[in-house]
Amino acid sequence: MRGLRNAAPGAEGRFHKEMIGLYDRFAELGFRPVLLRRCVLLNGGVAAARELVFKPGTTGLERLLDAGKPELSMEALMLRPEYRGFFSELELKEASQRLASATRSRSRGRLQPQPTERK
């Protein structure tokens, strides 16, 4: 199976369960990522992560950052040591960059429109 270089037996099942669990955690925060749940149920957790990590705007990462919970993201789950063996270097790099990029942009604060003086 592709990408199972260093994965422990049973780890794929645990990853799948954790991916399903992300939906429940998101729901507690008021966000229901239906695409994530459907993709995981249809394809399995690993295949879903491989697909979704390259799709812009499909992870709910922005909402998790707003809630102060980036550790609940699919990207963070992919980067956990026990699951890294399921993914290619390119997939891991994308997950890492998405997480780092989103975190950096949030740490600078959002740009707010500045009132302009009317003459």
C-alpha cells in the first residue's frame, strides 16, 4: 500500500477514527465540515487526508485558528509522528506549510479597514 513506509499495524484504523472524530470536535465549535466527513467515510481517513490536503479551503483550518485550536486540524493530525508514514514527503510538506502559513498570518492579526477622513 502506498505510503505505509513506517506505519505501525493498526495505525491506519486509528488515523481513520481520529479523522472521523475531527468532525465531532469541529461540531462542538459550531462548524460542521460535511465534505471532510463524507470524504473520510467514502475513502478512508488516509486517502481523504491525501486528497484534501491539496484542496484550498476544505480543511476548516481558518475556523480552528479562530477558535484557538490548530491542533485539531487535519494537517496537525497528519504531522503526528505515528501517522507520518502514511504520507509522502510532498503531502507532509503541504500539511506543514498550510499549518505554518495559517498560524503566521493569524499571529500578525487581521487587517481592518481604516476609517478615512472626509473633507
